[in-house]
Amino acid sequence: MLFEAHKQAIFHIIVKIVRNSEEAQDLVQETFIKAFGSLKSYNPSYRFTTWLYKIAANSSIDYIRKRKIQTFSLDQPMETRDGRMNIEVADVSHHPERDLSSKQQHLSISEAIESLPAKYKEVIVKRHQEDKSYEEIASLLNVPVGTVKARIFRARELLKKKLKSLR
């Protein structure tokens, strides 16, 4: 009865941890075997499900630890059939062209915002740089929320036109 009542919940806990349905099915069985084997250690002053879920989580973590991926050091030479060889890994994190392009795009956006009429620049800055809500902006500028929304819409349209013309 305990197995039938809790197997679905246990399965969901385990599959979230191990991310494999077949392995999770096996671990559900293992969880209940461990639980039945240690029923004497269960303290009735705590909820049974909490105790059972902890066994499931621990079984899943143990499974992941046992399944460790075989690794090797990038700092040490590796033995091959042809002898020892050093491993070199390319640094793909640095992209000067992409970094320059991103910087130019950011500058273009900043310049486009700076060139907006004051009432549009003000709402765009408050909304997108200061992360203010429409209501907060309306309160700060002492205008209706509808006016704020309209100005932001118009400002975005102007920005689109300016940025398209820069391409």
C-alpha cells in the first residue's frame, strides 16, 4: 500500500535529479527497498513522506556520484599509443570582431537615445535603464499612464528608424 501510494511522487523527485526515466524507475524500487529495510529508524513524530522523499533524494545523489564521468587533466601530458602528448584547447571565449560589433551597437543605441526629443528620451531612460514601471514614470512626470505608454511607443518607433538608418 505504501508503494502504490507514493511511487509517483518518488518517481517525480528522482527523475528531476537524475534526468533519466529508466534510471528513475530503478531508483524508485531501490528507494522503497531502503525504506522498508530501515523502517525501524523512522521517527513517527515526523511526516512519513518527508522521510521517504529524503531517502529518494539521497539514493539519486548516490547514483549520480557513482556514475561519475571519466575525466583527464588538461595540465598533464596524456599517454597514447604513439607516446605522450600535451593537450591544447583553443580559447573560444575571446571574439574581437563580436566584441567590437557589440560595443559599436551599444554606442549606436546610446547615441540614438541621446538624440531623441527630451520627452521621449526621458521615458525611455526611466523605463529601460532605470527599470521603472509605467505607473512610477507617470507619477514622477506628473502625467497620465496613457501618456507614458504613448511616449514610450513613439520613442521606440523613433529609435527603430534611427537604428535602421545606421545600418
